[in-house]
Amino acid sequence: MQQLIAGANTVLATPSVELVIRARIPQAIDLDITAYLLAQTTQKVRGDADMIFYGQTQTPNQNVQLFEVGSKPDVVTRIRINTALLDSAIGKIAICATLSESAHIRDVQQLSIDLLSDGHVVATSEINTQSKTEKALILAEVYNHNGRWKYRFVDQGFNGGLKPLAENFGVDVAEPSAAPAPQPSPSVTPPSSNPSSNQNIFGQPVSSTTAAPSAQPTPPPSSINLSKIRLDKPNSSINLTKHNGSFGKIEVNLNWNHSGGDRSKSFFRKLSAAQSVDLDLGAMIEMQNGAIHIVQALGNRFGSYEKSPYAELQGDERTGSSLNGENLWINGEHWDQIKRIVIYTYIYEGAANWAATDAIVNMKLPNQPPIEVPVNEGGYLNTCAIVELKNVGGQIQANRQVQYFDDQQKLDEFYGFGFRWTVGRK
């Protein structure tokens, strides 16, 4: 393994590599990792699709992908790059770090970047943050030199935050719009009085509703929107509005510790004495017609995107080693048929120590800022309700929950869905 200093480079042995950026940051600031695909001739992006960040985490053909996991103070970001899939016009990928407006790089307590090939660390670098007064940092670059792809540790400060950095690389940044005002936390929904809500957890849905005609897809925006929303205690609720009459595909991602080929540095690994943890993503759904549904891997209740309940779990990640984590898709074109959804996670295997899992949930809607909800408040109960999505006048009201329960049945009793529970296994 090489220890690279600023300006040093190494040849990539394989087309597919990963960059792992680890940071220890105070609770009061945010650190964001971005990547820019730069044209060989201009050293600028060719368009919006060439900027990878929290609001656009991959290129259309997935030759560059960004994954974030972890809660403050210890945050890990992984960038997967496949140079074999890059367009021949791309000559360089710049990887950068930016901080929130009031912060500087010196406020970051620890910052490092590792280069992985075939799951093994081949190069590592430490950044001396205390000597830097800038708001942004060009960490490293993957570049084409005479037909060979190489990696260089750059460690170059940049005077300016995310917006001026992105514009420096040629990104057209949209002007920020007014942020939605925080709203009070919701009250618990009372149990349904509809007899059809008394459904066996592993049974078939009581009833379904004919699907409405699909709306036309919304065209992509003409410029990059750098806004994002973090649902936490001070800002616990947000109202989301439709674009062109539809919410489109709502993507919910659950991610937790990703140690990959370098598990020795996993904070959770140390705390759990090498015991892996299996977090599962799930949703309890109440339809407008009173029918209730559950979507989770336990009991093989994966749901359906195209028909009721219009929510589908995309597989079951058992270890936390997958960069993608677990994903739930909600069909926003049929939101009018949904009354509410409670999104939750539970520990199927492993010790119930939420503070150590570094779990975080991200929700993305087309043409809207991404929403993130950290699950980092500790607790030793098995199940955590993360966010409730309520249909309020046809719009989505997203309410942060982060409440812990012994199991899914206790969560169900608290929110009043009324399932009948039996023992089940995957």
C-alpha cells in the first residue's frame, strides 16, 4: 500500500476502482463530496450530467457512482469509478470536498482518502486540515495520461463553497429558492375503524384500486439545483408539491456501515466485536380505501410498484457491504390512492446499537431537493420508525419520526395500522 503525498500519482491497475473518503466533522457543519467529469479539451463539464453530488449520485450509465453513509461525527463517502465505461471525450474526474457556508476546512477534525482496487487499499492519503483556511478542497483526480488511467492525490484548497466550485468546473447552477418553513411534528394517527384494515401480515391485500393513467415524465431541469433538506429535530417536517401533476418515482435508500475490503477501519466493526449487522428497510401503508399493506423482506412481502400498494422493496441487502444499501421505490403517480406511509428499519440480525450502525435514509423525488434523515440517536430497541409520509390535500407531508420500538408489532400498535402478526423468517 502506497502512502501518497500531495502531487503524487499511481497507475490504476484495474478499470474499476473505489475512492473512500473518511471525515470526522462537528455536528454544526456539513461536508459534501462531489465529482466532476471533465472534458479532455476544455477541463470543464460538458453538461449537468457530468456533476455527481448528493442530488445526482450517478451518471446515466453508472460509470461514476457516489454513496454516502454514516452520521456525524464520523462520515464515510465512497465513489465508484469505472474508467472502461467513460466516454472517450472525458479526460479527468476531479473529486472535491466542500463545507457549509460558515465553516472552513480547518474545522474538519480528520480527513483521509483511500484508493481501492479489487477491494484492497492500494494507496492512502491524510489531509492536514488544520493548516487550511479555504471552504473547499480538491482532494484527488482520476485522469487519462497517454492512454493510461492514473490517480493523483491533489490536496489543493479552493476559496469558495460548493456553488463557486461547481461553477469553476463549468456547471450551470440554479439560483436557490426559498426553503420551506419548518412545521411542528405530527400527532400519531389513530387506529383505523375500517374492518378491512384487520389484515394478516403475510396474507393478500384486502382490496386494490384500479391504477390511474400514468402522467408524462417530467423533463430534467436546465441547471443543477444544489439545495438539500435534512430532517432533524429543529427541522422535522417538510411539505412536498407535485411537478407537472405528479411526484414521479420516489426513491428511499437505507444505508449503513460500508467497510468493503477495508473492514479494519469500520467504527461499527470495532464496537460489535466483528459481528455483522443486517438492517432491513420496510414500510407500512394505508390506502385511501382503508386497505393496509406491509412491505419488508421478512415474510417476502416485497410489494409492487405498478399496482397496489404502489411501493416495492428492491431486494434484501444482508450485510451492509453493498454500496447501494436497501432501496424502496414508491410510485408517486398513484399518490392520490395512498393515505399514509410509515417508513421504518429493523435489525434482523446483529446487536441493536443504532449509534454504531451509522444508518442514514435518503429520499429522492424528481426535480426536488434530496431529503436525508440520520438514524443516529442510539437506543437498543430492535425497530426504528424513520419518516411518515402523509397525503395532505394531495401533497406529501414528510414528517421525521426516529422513534424506537421492541419490534414491528409495537410500531404497528403505536401508529394504529391494525395488522395481525405471526412469526416469520426470511
